Amino acid sequence: MFLRVKKSSGHEYLQIVENKRDGKKTRQRVIGTIGRMDELAGRGQVDQLLRSLAKYSERALLLLAGTGDPQSEVRKVGPVLVFERLWEKIGIGEIIHGLLKDRRYQFDLERAVFVTVLHRLMNSGSDRQAERWMNGYRITGVENLDLQHFYRAMAWLGSPLAGQPLEAGFAPRCVKDMLEEDIFRRRRDLFTDMDLVFFDTTSIYFEGDGGETIGQYGHSKDHRSDRKQIVVGMVLDNEGYPVCCEMWPGNTTDVTTLKALTRQLKERFGIARICVVSDRGMISKKALEDLETEGIHYILGVRMRRNPEMTEELLESGTWTEIHGSRRVKKDPAPLLVKEKTVNGRRYVICENPEEKITDAETRAKILGRLSDALRKGATSLVGNKGYRRFLSAEGKGRFVVDEKKVLNDARFDGKWVLTTDMSLPMAQVALKYKQLILVEMIFRDMKSVLDTRPIFHKRDETIRGHVFCSFLALVLRKELDRALDDAGHRFEWEDIKRDLKALADTTITDDNKTITVRSRAEGCCGKIFAAVGVALPATIKSS
């Protein structure tokens, strides 16, 4: 059945016609003649008729949406659907509701926390920004949230618990500690190895006063000694899952935090040992001695070029053993070569990545090519560059040449790094544990990004603690997503994940009490992410 225009006696008539089969032939039958086109068009009745018919056709409504005055709304849905499923899987929402059972807030506090955490994952910023940001996403239960609710949610997370002893050097026991412990208990099973955890700290400076007590002047890893700061510590388990985050005043030293944290981890989570995994440059000789005195184990990267024990014999001699990384990832990266030696009573594990070895050699060749060209032209400005200077030697006043011995010496370090440890773990495990340092560093880079705007609108210690803790929850969700992708055999860059999830949106068109929602295409890795976490993509078109 269709509409057609038939000319007769110099006029055009709008008719409703149907096709009807008569044996092998198809004949057209006029159901009815609506009227003359010029008269219908003059009174606007053609558009009115089509729009009335569109009530009974989803596709027609979409085609006609531009001809009237429909209301449309576009909301992103990808991040919400994926991370809400992980939020439910971990049980964070259920735990929050359980902790709130004796409290009577006049707003949905769990939704305020979820919005804040999702905001940290997708677009770092303050809680003030999260309030405006959520309007671009389709999140259930947030219709009545405003800025004061986000502040109150942060204050609740960081509020001290009544009747709890205050340990020197630590923040008071807070609501967020109970949340961490419940998440840990739900994830831990008989096969979870908690004999060893990783710990690292970072500092975050404030634009404002930094709360009543937590913001203090101290050694700034951001090189902002002019600002008050907070020291944030992160504990990861053997598989890189965030276990807890701790916060100290900005003038607290790493060794002080380690001594107190060791006791706390044993009491809260039953963790017997703690291991510091770090670059050698992050821990001083005195700090290393303190670690050994306190019985805190370590796996540290060695500064190869400055250590006299990094001889050619140590780096080149011996037999390499090939090891691989995560067994869950079907498409594993290049294997790692490892060997170990003991020098002056200290254990060293030497690692080499064959792919990085090739990359380092190619990079050096490019540097030397540019350097040689510049020197031939008499340019000496490159001498001030550390990357160039390590290949040069002075030859006369103001004259420099490429030193081939330095070039050969530099080639010894291609693709290699050296570790030292006091642990008796097999060398393969030592190397793989150190590779997890990349994850630790990534987490702290993310936390820096998440807190890039600083909690400048928070003036109380409890809201600052809650603000930082939401970054911890964001990292818990991200790790859970990483695991789901690993299990499915996928490995995607985080920026690609964010871009493709945010690209999934739905457009809702409402016209004359008829509503149709149209979903955009799942671009890039979006569909695989949905499948990995067990979420079905929304219908392409749905009506109500």
C-alpha cells in the first residue's frame, strides 16, 4: 500500500493505492482519493496526514522528524553501561547501600559516588565539573543530584568512624576504609596470593589551603615546594589490583609511611609481607638501609650507567632464560630474556627485551646521524643536550667529535635493565614483578591526571579524602575492565577505549507523544569491550 499522485482534468489528486496479485499479474486498486493536491497543500493537510501516519511507523517518524517541531536529546551511553556492569560485579553499589543502612540522606548518595568515579575515568576534574558533565550521559537515578550532593558524598566517604583509635602518622579510620576492606573480601578467594604486595607513593599539591591538617609543605615530586601537598600511597596485590589507598600530610616521608603501613596491612587484610618495587633513583641509600632494618623487601631497578658493578662481564656473560608474561593474554607480547648474578653479596637480575634492543639501536643511529651532520656544519648547540652529549668528546678548544668508544659502551645497555632484590624469588618472577612497576607507574600517572584540577573546592580533610578515594575506585574499575579484556584475549590502549565508548550514544526523538531512540554504531573496540564484560549493546531502534 502506498500514496500516489494522479493527474486528471488538469489537476493532481492524492490517492491511497494497494498492489493486489491477480494470478501471475499484479494489479493496482485505488483504496480512496484523499483530495486535490493544491487544496491539501494550501491547508497544510499533506504534512498533517503524513505525521499522523508516522505515529504507526518508527522509520517514518525518523524521516519526518525534521518537518515539524520534534524534541531530540543525545546522550552518551557506552561508558555508563560498561562501568555500571563492573560496578555491580564488584559489588561497590551494594556495599555503599549496606554502609548507609542506618543513615537517612535525602538524595541517592550511591549514585553521586558512581557519577564521580565515572567522571574520573572518562574526564578528570573536580566534583563541580562532574555535576555539569553528567548531563551529557544517560545515567539512571541522577536526575535530582546537584553540586551540594557531590560534596556531601565526598565528606561521607572521608568521614572518621566514631570510637576508633587514632594511630600516629595515619589518617583516622574512615568510611572509605570499610569500603576498601569489603571490596577486598569479596574479591579474595582461596587461590588469592596475598603474601606479597606492591607499594608506591606520590604527592599531589593543592591550589588552596589543603584542608584543616592534611595539606602540608614537604618534598614535592611535582617540584612545587611553594604549595601545600598531600602524600598518597597505593597498595597493589600480586596481580596488580588496587587493595587500598592511604593519605598522609604532605610532610610525611616514604620510610615513615612504610613502617606504619606494614602494620596496617597485616591488621586490615592479613598481608604478611610488603615489597617495595621501584626505580633505584626513587630510594636513597639511607632509605634502602631502613627498608632492610624494618624487614621490608624490595625489588629495585639499578642505574646501570652509574654503577661500577655494571661491568661488561655482568651484562654480557651468562646464559639467557626466556620467559613470558601474562598467561591469560592469548596474544602475548615479545618474550623477555633473563639471567642472574651475585656481585659483592648483592643479587642482580639482568633482563633484556629483544624488541626494545632493536628500537634502542635504531634510536641511537638516528641521534648519531643528526649529531654528525650538525658537527660538520660547525653547530655546537647540540652539545648542551644530554641525549647528544653522552656520545661526544672534546677535541681541542670548542671542538667536539663523536666518541666511538662511548657509542660502543652505550650499545651494551640496549634493551636491558638490571634489578637488585633481597628476595629469594626465582629470577623469572623477580623480572615479572618488576614489569608490574609499569602498571604502578601508570596508575599514579592516571591518579595525577584524575586529580589534575586539584581538589581546590574542598576545604575540609574529609572531603579531600573522599575526593582522592574516588580516584582509587576509578582505578579498581579500570583494573576489572583490564582483566575482562585479558580473559577475552584483547589488549586495547586506554585512550582508544575511552574514545570508542564515548562515541556510543543514543538519540531520543519525541514528537506528538511518540518517542523513538536510535543508537549510534559501535565504533572501533567498543563492541568487543561490551562482549568482554557481558553487556549487550542497546537495540538500534526502540520506541515507546
